Amino acid sequence: MDRIAYHPIRVSPHASLFLPLSQQELKVYQTECLNTLRVFASSDGKPGQSDQQPDSHINNTDDTLLAGHLPSHVEPDVGSPVGYTTPSPLSIPLSSCPAPHHADDSQPSQRPVTNKRSYQSIGAENDDSTDAPPNMPHFPKRTRHLAHPDSQSSISDTVAQHYNMRPNLTKGARTESPIFGLRKFNNWVKSVTIGKFASIESPFMSPLLSRNTHRQQQHHSNSHSKYSGTKILELGCGKGGDLAKWQNAGVRELYGFDIAAVSIEQAQSRYQENCSQRFYAKFVALDCFSLPIDSVLSPEELREPFHAVSLQFCMHYAFESEAKARTMMENVSKYLVSGGVMIGTIPDPDLLIQRWERCSRESNAEKPSFGNSVYEIRFPYPLTPQRRELDQVYGNRYSFYLEDAVEDVPEYLVLWEPFVRLAQEFGLKLVYKKGFHELFQTEKANPSYKSLLFKMKVINSEGNLMISSDQWDATGIYSAFAFIKM
């Protein structure tokens, strides 16, 4: 294979793009921040070295996590069966929740005909962050239907193209989005799951950090050096919309991967603007559902395992094929510490199948669909009563549209039971699964998470939800989950 020299391109005072050496690596260029405040030293004073031997504690098991047992204070919480519903509110008080309104699945949804601006993907923006840097590029509104949803080719390029074309909007512009309430709610859900499972105060992280502190005190006199805080792997990090959430959760190091190179550049810029003095972060453009992360991270960077891995609104793309799903799970599990967690959000497969079955039964459409003015999910063919179409675990494709966010991008069902079995193969045990509506009803009782509802403007000063009925219905198609590595 012909090879050429690296060509570094300076894109900011702190970041460079490195064009890869080969055609295969053209998809794998990376943007790295060299933050001198976060260069750790070993006992002999050499920067970037660690006294710990490679992989010496990746599979070390805390006494409380032996033989598949969870800590005594942690109980698995897998939520209610599919079909759990909560209110479809137009400023409904938290204390009063009538039954939700669902769009008639047998009728095709009517989308607004106004030509509104495009906004970033669902849940990816952190609305508490500062405005985007003025020098970041804005991209023209693209044509819908980037790829035919029934095409059998890989969707990696389509997904990368879609998210590369997302404009990087200012905080003020984001408030004009017709799905602003949905974005706020999804950001609150992500804050809750990060707080419950991946913050330094969570019952899952505390034992791991205590163990690290004990090791650190054996080798170093400074108890606040390298082992203070968590080390996080974020697959599908997008434009860095969760950086502030991780900062609030006590992150020390964060490694973010995304298939969209432009999103990685924007995540790097956001990090430099807002968080570079608080924690170390590295962002890499990589299809981490097709390639291993150790192809772009050094052994030194992987010497200490991750405490948590996050996959927000992205994991369903891996279920295009078994090979991709296994590559994803390998990237999650291989460098995750025993007792560490995998958290994420996905379209709820049981709910999607239930709606697919209903709209197939009630409509004679060749490609049944359901949704409302905010979103639409379209399937390539009707689902038969025997559900023979679901005999295959991978490649169950549908097309998803979300107003001002996702424009008919192909996605894949994550059949839940096969996914749980796959996770078990990689040493991960399910400890939490809830639909967004059920999660809201459960977690709003927690004083900390209830105060976040006000702070993140999910509810107003009177305690009413600031989200329309159609946006509320759209949030209901998602579930949050957490697994622990045994």
C-alpha cells in the first residue's frame, strides 16, 4: 500500500489535524488537545509515564463486585414493561399527570411546511454552554433524504455526512428551535443517568475511586494528583454537548469519539472555550463501531482503564450488523475497569415494534409509519402478525425524521434481549432500564434531579413542564440503560 507523510494542519492554538498515512486511515484523523496542565508525572519525574504496569488492574475486581453480585446498596432497576405511559403535557403540573395523547398511528403525520433553520441532533447540545466561537463554520441547509432508507449498503458514510453538515449554532439560536423543550428534557435525562451511575458521588463510582486513591497513596505523596476524578470514554460524543455534564460529574480525563470529523472539531473548540482548565480531553474522528479504539489511542493512554463508557443517542447505528455490534462492545468492555459502567440512550425497541405492528395492522401503506408534527418513524415494509421480519437480530432498518434535527437518517432496531445477551458475553450485567417517561416520573422525586428540572428549564417557576404534546410524545420513544462490568 502506498503511503505518504503526515501533514499536520493547525486549526487552533491548541489543536492540529493529522491526515492519515493510508487510504483506510483517511477516516481516522484525530484532533488532540495538548493541555500541559494535565500531563501527569511518574515518581521519577518523567511526564506522561505511570508507575503502574500496563493492564495491571483492568480486570481487578473489587470485593463488593465478585461473582456477579452488585454492591449491597445497589439494586437492579429495569423499569416497567413496554407500554408505560405518562402525561402528554402542555404545561402540566408535576403533581398532576393525566393520560398522554398519542397521534393516530394509522394516519401519516403532517409536518410543518415552514422553512425553519436546521439544528443539531437530538440531545446533543448542552443548552447551558456558552455561545459557539464566531469562527466556527455554518453549513447550508441540506436536502432531505440523504440516502434511501431501504438501501442495503453501509450507512456509516450517510451518518457521517449527516452530522458533518449540522450547523454549530449559538445558544441564542438554539432557543428558537421548534424542539427546544425536547432538547432540554433529553439533556435532563442524560444529566440524571450520568449523576446516578458515572459521577464521583454515585454508588458505582465511589468504590472505584476509593480503590484508585488507595493505590495512589501507596505510590505518591500527593493525594490529589492523577487519581482524583473519573476517566470517561464517550462513544458518539458529537459536538461535545455533554462536556458540562461530565465536568459537573467530576471527570478527570475524557476521550471522545465520533464518526463525524466536523463534529469532533466543534467538540474540540467547545472544550477549549469552556473546559480546558478543568479536565483533560482528547477527541478523535473514528467509526468506533467498525474500528478498535486502540488503533488510535496509545498504550499509555489506555494504561489506566475507564470508569464509565457513555453512548448517547448513537448505539442503534452499531446494530446494522453483528460485526459492528461486537466491535462496539469490544471497545466498551476491553478497557473498562471491573465495576465500571456503560450508560446510554436508545430508541426503545419494544415500543417501536409495538407501534410498527399497530400501524401495519391499521394502515394499508406499503411503508407503514407513525409520528406527529415533530417526528416520524417509517418502516420499509409492514410487520406480519408472526413477526417473521424480526427473526434476524441485526439489520432491522427504519428511517427516522426529527424536526430541525435528524433528516430521514437510517437507523436500526436494538432488539433488547439479544443485546442483553451480547453484553453478557462481554462481562456486562444490566442494572437499569427505563423509558424516558417512566424515568421522569421516578427521578423527579429525587430533590437533586428535581432542582435540575428548574435549572435546565424543563419546568417553569410554577412547576409546569415546558414541552408541547408532540415533543413529549417524541421523548417517549427512548429508553435509558446502565450495565456494570462484573
